[in-house]
Amino acid sequence: MNNCDHCESNEVKVHFNSEESSMNLCSNCYNELMSTELEVEIEPLIEPFSLKDYQGSSEGDCT
Ligand SMILES: [Zn+2]
């Protein structure tokens, strides 16, 4: 029997998989996670992102 990855005491009820990670959660922790996710979704996820860095500087030419 597996125990919840989060609280490590309850039996696993939910296998949660995403591209980044997989977690085994009990129903309590799953509900908790879902409510947390909801809060995260409400917050604006706008972060300063520098396109200049991505498009590259002219430094580091290998010639
Ligand atoms: Zn748990």
C-alpha cells in the first residue's frame, strides 16, 4: 500500500500526473491541491520576461 506523498499518512487515492511531475495523493491532499491550484489561477501570472535575452546578444560568436 502506498501512502500519500504529501501527508505521508493517508492511503493514496489519487494518482496525479503532469508533465513536470507525478504525485500520489490521498483525497484530502488532492482536494487541498485543487483548492491551491484554484487560488493560483486567480492570481495574474504575468511575469517580467526579457525577450532581449532570448533573441540573443551578439556576444559569443564562434568564428
Ligand atoms: Zn495526503
